[in-house]
Amino acid sequence: MLCRAFSRLNLRHLGTKKESKLWRQKPNRKPRIRVRLIKDVDGVGQKGEEIVAKRGFARNYLLPSRNAVYALNSSSSRDDHVPSDLQESESPNQSDNKKILQFLKKSAVTVSRPRDDEVAIYPWDLVSACRKQLQLHVPREAVSFEGDAPRLSAFGNHQAYIKVSPSLTTTLGVSVVQDSTIRAKDRKLQKTSTPL
């Protein structure tokens, strides 16, 4: 008896049956929002396309990585709501690439090897020399040598090719010199062979 009275009180409080169903409706577990893509995103869409994405995916990935912006009403023009720093120009980073090209053409790197060692300069040796001498990070994949050789194997002056972008490649002077200091192994032998 008590249960029926309690249920009647709830229904009276809510009003009609329609209102009671709305009151008991669960929240949307998979909300979606409309976004417009600024860049091509694999598996999602292409630049300029307006998509409906899950709220978490849009807020946690698309928007922070600057791949998309919130979509406004469809009557607005395509780029009105895109911030100016996100709008792509005809040639992105072209001025930066020119500065890097000019800097690398003027620069040269010196790599030293001990005098009795075999000379072998690999791309990672050149990357570390660029980082130390030029304070410039060059990816190892961007470095190649004359004639597509895997390494430099002689003392003297050489040219290395650095790929700045997919269409731009520049040269960097590499000078391989003999180190005049005695090798570490030879020092140990001298210390052990000297009589007391």
C-alpha cells in the first residue's frame, strides 16, 4: 500500500506521463559535435570537410592538434571562423626553408678521427657534429653523401646532402681531419710498458 501511494505522489509532482518520461531519460552517453577539418586526417576526412565526431575525440585530439575547428552554421563562409594562424598559405614554411638553406650553404662541419683508425663517417656522426658545432638538429634520414655512398671513407673535404623538405636539398661542407692526439689504447700500452 505504501509503495502505491509513493508512486502516485511522484506522478502528481511531475505532472503528465510525458513529462515523467523526460524526467527519467538517461543522459546521452555518446554525444557528438560538428567540426570542420583544417588538414587531411587519415581515417577521418579531408581538408575543408565538415564532420560529426565524438565529443571526446574532437576535444582531445582534433582540436588540440589543430587539425579541426568547431563548425559554425553552414551559411557562414568556409574560412571565416578559422584563425588566421591556422589558415594555410600557398607555400607553408617557405621563408624558414630559405633561411635554413642559406645557413647550411655557408656552413661547414669538421669531423676528426684518430690517425691510425679506419676513416668511417656515417650520417649519425654528421648529425652529432651539426648539433655540436652548428647548434642545429638535422634528422639522420635527411643526410646523404656523394654518390649515395653509405659513409665517407677518406680524410679530406667532402660534400654531404641535406634534405630540408621533400623538394629542397642543400649541400653541407664536411671536412674529415686527423686527430693529432694519441689513441686511448696506445696510452694504456705506454703506461703499462714504461719501466719503473
